[in-house]
Amino acid sequence: MRDPLHGAVVLDRSEVAVADHPWIQRLRNVRQTGFSQLAFPGATHSRYVHSIGVMHLAGLAFDQAYRDFTFDRPDARATFRAAVRVAALCHDLGHPPFSHCTEFAMPPLRDLGTRWLRDEDRAATHEDYTVAILELTDLGRTIDRHFPFGARHVASLIRPEVKPGDDLFFDGGLDHRRLLSQIVSSELDVDRMDYLVRDATYTGARYGQVDTSWLLGNLSTWVADGQVNLALEGRAVYAFDHFLLARHHMFLMVYFHHKSVIYEEMLRRHVENTDDPWTLPADLEAYLRTDDVSLTMHLRSSRDPWARRVADQRPYRRVLERHGSAREADTSRQEAALRDAGIDVIAVASTGKLSRYRAGAGRKRQRAPEIYVLERMPGRPVERVRTLGEASQVFDRYADERVIARLYVPPEDHERATRAVSGTR
């Protein structure tokens, strides 16, 4: 398969059976960056091509990390490599239309009917849908038929909460599941390595251009407490710093672009405040047919004014924007002034944080397993081992959250709103 970023990507027959499955093919109709194409016209690439790229990089990451590793079982290397590639291919299965833009409309987790995830008292996420698709649809059975592992093993590499149910990932008394999972999802995962470079390429932005080959070429392993962990050679720490900052800046400058943000908010108003409802189905057969095309058709046929604004590209206009800490970006006085003037206002605060893994942030997210840094001269034994958090100073230097606060108003009220806001500065 020809990939615009990685060139020739080779799939074996078993991988083709998964890549050609309707659940993977559905991702052709889910745009990778949501509404970003309205600000960056080239950003029309799909979750499908991204998933192919992540699969390709997962194989490269595995080969490099395990290049000097000796397995006990004759089939261990091939089995583990195939499992991490399939997990990378399937990692975005559950994304809704326009990717993250509609995740807020997902139903309760309990409605998905999955047995592998037990936390029912919260809304589902795209990752939950991914697990449900692997567990409950024919895609999971396709994986079971074509590989020496099953859909549950694949799900366990995508979501740590899913337990493999057996000792498949054990070899020589060591558990390899942690490293395989870190290749797919961690502070140094191939998901980011693909989407940062891909999104930078197609948006025309340069913030996401990172030295992927150097990072991949310096991956290694480190064993601690019976677990095989992902490791990075010390000489690549500075490349990792740039990698982390590139992601941070892509969020601030591309993913949080003011035009993308207002379209997401108008869509939210349509979904939450309309007599013409649109919801993400918990029924997986219906979800298979839910993509950018189906949502666009709904918006074009709806009479709801918010749907019409999205479909006809008539967004609210930005009247104020502030950057900084939560205090520095406070727009509450200006928002109150607009409301006092009888102007409808949409207030949005986009928050960027350098790392969600190191701090253990997010819903019930435990601190992520450590990635280790190996200090040594080339060809010599390891002299010192540190965690990535200890070896890199970038976490502490960029520990604070960055807030971009914006106020949007109807285009016809923009001039009046500008005068109202200027009186509160």
C-alpha cells in the first residue's frame, strides 16, 4: 500500500483481512482532524490512512526495541509483532464523525454492552467503542480466525483496563504486554509519531515536524519487576523534548484554531439544544454506518438554526481572544458586558497541557507506566537508568496549563459587540 508519508507499507494476508473489514474501511469516512479543513484546506486526510501509518510505525518500533532481545518461545517474536501491528491498526476504530468533535455526544458506557469494561457510571469514549467493536462484532472474530491471538489480546494493548485473560504475552518469565501497549499508547507512542507529522503535512503547519526516524532508531527495552518496559537511549532525549513540544504547539496553533473551535461549539449547541436531535448510537450496527457522511447529511437536512450554520458555513465570529494562565485568560467581564447588551455569546476556553500521562490526569487515569532512559556509550553496557521524567527537563519547564479563551458572537452583531467589549478592557 502506498502511504504519502511512509512510502510502501507492506501487509501480510492476515493483516489485509483486518484492513479490508468494514469496521476499518469505515474510517475512510472519518476525517482525522474534524473541522480543521475549514481553516487548513489541505487537512482532508482520514482516520483510515492514519491507522495504516500507525500500524507501519508499530512494526518499526517493535523491530528496533527488540533488536537485541532473545525470546524463549520460538513463536514469541512473530506473535508479539503481529499483535502490536493489529492493535495499532485498530486503535482508532471507535472514533465518531469528525473525530473528537462529537465525542461529547456519546452514550453511557453501560449501553455498549461490553463485558471487558466494567465502569458503567460515565459516558463512553471512542476508546470504549473500540473495545466494544473488538469484543462484540465480526471484526473480533476475523482477528480470532487469522492470528495466533484474539481480539481480547488486541484490546488489552489498546486499553490497559482490559486484561488479556491468559499468559500469551509472557515469555521467559517476563510480561511483555506493557511494552507492546506503550508502543501503541504512551508518551512516546507511534500514534503521535504518525499524526503529528501527518497533520503538519496536510495542514501546512510546521509545528508537528519531528525526527521520527531518530526516535524510532533509539528505542530499546528495560526490564523492571518482571515487566518489559519501553526505553529510550539517552542520546535521543532532546529529540523527545522536541517531540513533546511539537504536540503541545500543534494543539495550541492547529487543533485549537479559532475556526475549528467555533464549529465544534455550534455543533454542540445543535446536539444539546434542539428539537431535531442527533445522537451517537450505542447499537454497533448503526454505529458502523455513522460517519462524516451521515452527520453531514443530517446537518444539511435539519431545520435547526445551529445545524444550518454548520452546514452553510455561517459561523459566529470571534470578538475577543486571550492567552495565558486561567487568570490571564479570564473573559468573564467581557462576556457579562455582551450579555448585558443583549448579544448572544459563545464563550470557549481551550486548555493545552504538555503531558497527560506523566501527571496521571483524566478520568480515573492512573499514572502511566514509566518509560526508561538508558545512559551508555554506544556498544557498551548501560551505565545509568532514569525515568523519562527524570531525564527530561521539559516536563517541569512546561508544567503549567495554557489557556486560550475566546468569545464569539453572531456576525450581524460583531461591530456592536466590539464596542461593548472595548469598554471593559
